[in-house]
Amino acid sequence: MNKKLFKSLLVVAVIMAFVFAGFQAQALDTEIGETEIMLNGQREHVRTQETNLGNLITDIIREYTGADIVVYNGGGIRDSASLGPITLGDAMEILAFENNVVTLEMTGMQIVAMLEHGVSSYPEVSGKFLQVSGLRFYFDPAEPAGSRVKDVRVHGERLRYRESYSVATNDFLAAGGDDYTMLEEAAQIDEHEMIDTDMFIEYIQNNSPLFPMVEGRIVVIK
């Protein structure tokens, strides 16, 4: 290849790269829905308390998977969304890791151990703090770590230690991320085709305007 032809091809490649980047940026600005309330994904909130965005994400995964319970680490929620239009870029920033979703079979005892681990660093800001769907639990931060969870309800009924439940989560936690060894040890029922980010985007497209609320799923005993 002569130098003149090489330079010409290089110029074309650079121009195409800029064009592609422009199209990509334009696509990220595409509005996919709207919210009538600020979706709270602030780092200090999703890692210490229930938030409306945490509820929305876990509810979406539960609707898609049909699991009894969904848990999602606060550290996996990376941004908030302001009142008004939601763009594709907003959604991809919120669930930036594009995790696979898996469903596990867990006993009530394993679920309690999981919840204990999630609140073990409270009130410190910790990525392992769980956002949840399908359950409500109470915990006392005055108690030592490992003995804080006092009551767990699944769909309004008291959790049974020896009963098995389906628990959906992202593949990071299912693999024992954030030291969730009880999730790693649980039997896997299913790995779903759609990643969590795509579930989120599809739900926003089909269900806007959004108005998720904090519902008292995670209650701190004072």
C-alpha cells in the first residue's frame, strides 16, 4: 500500500469514528420515558437506606423473573434521575454495570444471614447494603453485627427459616461479591436472558410516567 492511499484511508477512518461517536451521543440523548418524582440513587442513600429507585429496580427484576424476593446491592446503583424526562443515557448511568440476572433457591435461614450481612456495617456507607423487593425487614443497629435483623416478612407473612424461597439478584452478588458467601453457596435455578439494564430500560419505556415510593421495606428500630 502506498503512502498516499494509506493517508486517505486513515482520514476516512478518523471521520467515520467521529460520525459514529456523534450518532452514539445522539442515541444516549433519546428520551425513553419520564418520572414524576426524583429517582434517588445518591450514593449515601442507596448504601444506607431504602430508596424509591432501589424499590423500582428490584420491583422491575421481580416482575421479570417472578422470584419471591429480589435483592440488589446499593453499590450497583450508580446515579439518580431528576424529575422529568429519562434518557437512554440516564438509564445506562444508573445501572452502568449491565449485570446478568440470576434466580437462586435459598432457605429462610440463608435469607436472614444475607440480610444480616447487608446491614452489618450500618450506619457506615457501604456498597453491600441491600435494596429489596418482596420482603420487609426490621433491624436494630444497636445490636452487634450478625444479630441485628429482628423480623422478616415475605409478602406480608413471617419468613420461615426452613422453607425455601426463590431469590433473584445480579450475577455479582450471586458469585459471592461483597462477601455474600451465602448467595454463592445457594443453588442456582435460572440465569435470565435479559440483563438488568435492559429490563430497566424496557420497563421505563412501557410504564412511564414513573412514581415509585419509599414503602417501609427496610425499617430501622430506634
